[in-house]
Amino acid sequence: MERACGLPTQCRLLCFGIGCRVARFLSFWGEPLDIFEAFGYSLVDGSTNTTGLEIDKIALDALALFQAALPAELFERQRKAAGQLREKGVYTAAVVVLLIILQRLLPGKATLNGAVQQVLSGRLKGLMPKHKRLQEDTLSGNTGAYCRARCRLPKAVAEMAADQVVEYLLAEHQEALPGLGRQAFLLDGSSLDLPHTEELLKVYPPGSNRHGEAHWPVMRVVVAHDLVSGIALRPAWGPMYGEQAVSEQALAESILDRFPEGSVMVDDRNFGVFSVVWYADQKKHPFVVRLTDARARSLLGGKLPQQTDQWITWKPSRWDRRAHPTLPGDAAIRVRLIATRVVRKGKVIQLYLVTTLDLPLEQIVELYGFRWNIELDLRSLKQTVHLHSLRSTTPDMADKELVLGVTAYNFVRAAIYAAARTANMNPRQISFSRAQDVVNAFLPNLQGARSEQEYALELEKMLRRIAQCKLPRSSHRPSYPRAVWPRGSAFPRKRKVTGGTDE
């Protein structure tokens, strides 16, 4: 059954360009800042249209998605362009990339052994190269060959694969708000822990305080997620501490280079500095960025009004020029500075925003209101895809693990978006963790389908199950009263005994 080859553009995964516009999903979105309560205004008409919506036969089958977005020919072209020899073993670049992704997708411990067992089970038969050991079923179950293949995989190949998947999933994805005609991406920064190895300590030094230096290397990461679907661009990263430490603002400039043409950047106060917005403007990316009160007061000549909407010329300060000596002498941006108040859960919040968009004030504030979704996306990346800390012991392997871990996250986001479209739902109302469980449960059924009809039935059932994974309306988790003591550790710890050995 050929489901992954020769996929035409009009049948791309999730049918991004079929029937209805991406923006119509915004009519189902929540109100993270209760903006509509504050203004009594809704930008979206509330209508939906799924006429003619058809889910492609290969949608949501992670393995078929991989083969469609990353065909073997793509890896072959990359190999030839790099002048590398022809691959002869079982663990080719395409197989290694897939297995690293599956390590994050599949339930369990996300170990090397789990990935090797996927190969031995025969579930990946359609994606494996023709090899004598596979045909004779004599491939070793040890992880050494796979581990060495992971180390050999060029980082450029992992980055190429990540970018290709994003391009495939966001094909014909056009506007974040009706009439805007542009995509929008939410930016935020975070940090990841790394194993304690000499190599990682040199590249990603640990933090320190008055008590001394910490033990664990720390990587600073900046991510950019599509406002509507939550699909993530390839992140930018660098050391958080040490002489080579890189700021979130510098990483934001590097990730802006990966934005689709003309996309809108939506940032919080940490990115509301001249260097970031100037770089975005130079790259022809409109932006909606929140300012700190201090920065807004400086731009408004010492005043801090509760309500204003005016165009000003933003020039770099002396501090900006010291921190960014490469700024041109005449660097300046014509921006619109907005001061307004919104209500969140009954609490009034004062906002100071700068933008280059010439839209009604309510639309600008509404666009910024969706910024909170990036916080939830980061939680999904860390908790559900287990990217709160990386396991690789070398800098090169840690970089590849991060890039392909985010790609695994995108596969689940793609499934959520497809299910939301079929059910006329907001994709942000679906639990990422529960949706991942559904995808994992249905993967064997989709791969084992013996006919197109059986495959279609399993796919329809999976979409329906994902659409049922709704998040609870309440944002408050139940908690134990403070009088209840926390549970103690159930596992014994090593302790020193006479003679200096561990017991």
C-alpha cells in the first residue's frame, strides 16, 4: 500500500490549504488576557467552514508523515552535496533521524534500546534500507551500532530535517488573524539542563552564586511557535553562563532569520528592546512587543499614561549602543506605542505595546493576548516530550537531540491540528499530553492496516479520540492542604561504609 510516495502539493498533511482559512480557528480560542471582556469587542466573526475538508490518507501516521516530509531522496541529495561516501549499513542518516524522533514520541524511557527494538520489531520495514541482516533477521539487538550512527550524523542533516518538516507542516499556512494576511509567531526563552561531562562543561558552563559553582551545564534556548497551530520552528540556543554566554535577545535575532517572509513577531517584555525590534524591522517582519514600564516611560519622555496610541521614532539609547556597537549611526524605527488596560480574571493589567502594524487598537491587543500560549507550549516541550533536560554527553549530540526533539513535538502538534479541524475546535483546547498518548496507541494500528478502508477507519477513529482530549475549563489544579506532609523518597540512597566503598 503506497501511502507515503508521490504526495501532491494539494494533498499535503493536514490539508492546510483546503476548504477554510487557518484564521477561522481563532473564533474558538480562549481569552488569555480577557481582552474581549475589557473592550466588549471580538475581532472574529465566530463562523466556521469545513466544506470540502478532506483529511489526507497519510495524515497523522507519524512514519508516513516522516517519509512524506523527509523522503530518502532528500537525505541522498544532502549526502552528495556534502561530498560524503554512500551509506552501506542499516543505520543510515534517514533511519537515525527517524529513530531519534521516535525516542521522544513513543511511550517509555526514550532509550537507545527502545529505538533499536522498533527496528527489530519490523514496524519500520517500509523505511529501512535493503540490507542482508534485515532480510535474514540477524540484526543485533545491541545499541552500539545505533549509538555510533547517532554520533556520525552531521548536525547539518538534523537541522535540515527539522526545517523541512516545519516547511511541510506549515505549507500554505497564511494568516493569524482574518484580514491580516500574515502568519504570526510567538517567541520565548527557557533553559535546559545537561549531563555533567567535561565536554559539556566547557561549552555550556554551569551557573554560580555566593555558595560556589553549580554542577550541571545549562543551555539557553529561544523558541518560536506558530500562533495558531503551535508548530515550532527550529530553536536557537547557546551557553547561558560563562564567557561565551549568549542573551535571549541575541538568540531571538538568529531565530528571526528562519521566519517565513513577512511573518509577525509577538514577544513579551524581555524582548521589548531596541536591538530585537530593529532587527525584526530590517528583516521586514512586523512585530507586537510588550515594553517594561521603565522603557515605556523613557520612550514617552518621562510620562507613563494609562491610555495612549501614538506613532513615535524609537532611537537606540547609549546603553543600546554600548551593548550593540554594530548598530548604524542613524538607526531608528518608526513605531506605534500603545498604552491600554485589559482585564484578566477580574484583575486589571496595564499594557505598553510597540508595533509596526497599522491595525485597530483592539486587534493589536488581541494579537498580543495569544502570547500566553507559548508558555503552555514550553511546558509541553519540557514535560511531555521530556526536553527539560537532555541526555547526550557531547555538545554535538546534545544539539542534535534538541533539534529532533522539537521535531517530534511538531508531529504531535500536527495531529492535534488535524483533529481540531475535523471537529471544528480550537487546537489549543486539546491536551498535548493526552493527544500524544492517542497517537502512540494508534501507530501500530495504522502501520498494520491491510487495506485503504481499514486505514481510513483507524485514522478517523484516532482523530475522534484526539478531539475528545479536551483540557478542563478550570485553570486551577487541585492541591493538598499545607498541613499534609509531602511524600518521602521510596528509594534507598547510596551511603559510605567503612573502607570507602558505596553500599
